[in-house]
Amino acid sequence: MSPVTHFLSGWVFANCARLDRRERAIVTLACVAPDVDGLGIIPELLTRNSSHPLLWFTLYHHSLHTLAFSVAVAVIAFALARQRWKTALLSLASFHLHLFEDILGSRGPDGYQWPIPYLAPFSSSLQLVWRGEWGLNAWPNVAITVLLLLITLWLAWRRGFSPLEMISQRVDTDFVRTLRQRFGVPTIG
Ligand SMILES: [Zn+2]
């Protein structure tokens, strides 16, 4: 699925637990973290028609979709959070939510399934892939993203914070105020 879908699912997942602002951000970003290995798409597209094209996306996409990287992310979460174990474990779960979503629906336009080398770089024996995998831009992904967006808006209205808090608390407060002016103030905080 797309980084936007992963981000929103990470956010909704983080909101299932009692976390502070920084911990929510950590758990949310853990759901996007595996796609850091997809940043190679930028140099690859930029050099596509050059004499020395860089195939960084083709070569490395999914190279961080691994158990080893999930542990690294959990360790970082542990180091940054106040509720260390809780945030580390939720980040680990959030990372795996990303992997699950990719197995469900991330088939490339060319039909390639992008198997997940879960035990890399230690072993390439396990390649996670599901035969029924749908395309990256297929309708279920659109439906899931719209649903997550609606949940995110509802959470913002109800709880008083949204992912905008990661950029600026003032922007977030203004956003929640706008929502509540439009849809009324929730009865219970
Ligand atoms: Zn991914």
C-alpha cells in the first residue's frame, strides 16, 4: 500500500493506546518506516534516461521490510519514548501492520508482487507473498485509505488532536477548532 495509507493506519493504530504526543508520532512513523527503502525511487526516476541510470528502487525496495529492521525501529522507539516498553512493542506491531498491508495489496503495475524478504539479510529462504494480492492502485486501497481518513477526522474531532500535531500544535488546535465549529463539540472529551 502507499505510504499515505501506512501513515494513516499507523496513526489510527497508535490511537488505540494511551500514548503521549511524541509516542503517538513514534508508533505512527513505525508504520511508514519500512518504506524508507523506497526512497531510491527518486534517483531512479531522475536518472532514468541518463547514460548511467541508478536502479536503487528496483534493487533495494523491500530490503528494509525485514524482521531485523523492525527490531532496529523498536530499539529507536524504546530510546525516544517515555513509556519505553509499551511504545517499543506498539512500534514493532505497527511495523508489522505495514508488512501485512503490503502483502495484501502492493502489487506493482507490471504485476510484480514485491515479495517480503522477512529474514534478510540473514536468510533469503522466507519470502512473504500472497497469491491474492491486489494492485497498489486497486479499489480496496482507495477504500481503505478513505476509511482511515474518516476515522482520523473523527478522532481529531472527538479527542482534540490529529496528525497535524507532528508539524505544529497550533495548526492542530486550529484544525480541531474548525472541525468542532462545523460538527459541534463532542459531549465527552
Ligand atoms: Zn512497504
